[in-house]
Amino acid sequence: MDVKILGAGCAKCEQLERAARAVIEREGIDATVTKIDDITDILAYGVMITPALVVDEKVVVKGRVPSNDELTKLLTI
């Protein structure tokens, strides 16, 4: 699984990255996590508000930090 966290370094972006990494570790998910902070790269995903979560090149969350339960569902599909 390829997971990308889109965000320019704001507190919520960092929170999403920590939460996603925690779920991946806790659930034993085989995933590569990449943090993307370049605005041009973020806009290429059609994201206008961060943070955003991209799973296997599909934007699944944008503009908020999902709950741990929601994050677990998104990452264990």
C-alpha cells in the first residue's frame, strides 16, 4: 500500500502523519508512507486544503484529520 500525507507542515498535517503511521504500525499494514509538502505536488492531486490523505493514489480525506476508527477503516481496506 502506498500512503501519502499531503501538507505543508501545519499542526494538523503533522497530526495526520503521526496518526496514520500509528495505525499502520498497530495493524501491521505493509505500507510505504510519504510526506508531500511541495505545494505544486499537493495541487497535482486536486487538493486545495490540507491535510490530505492519499491511499494508492486516491485522495480519501482532505481538509481534516479523521478519527482513529475512520483512519483504521481507510487503511485496512
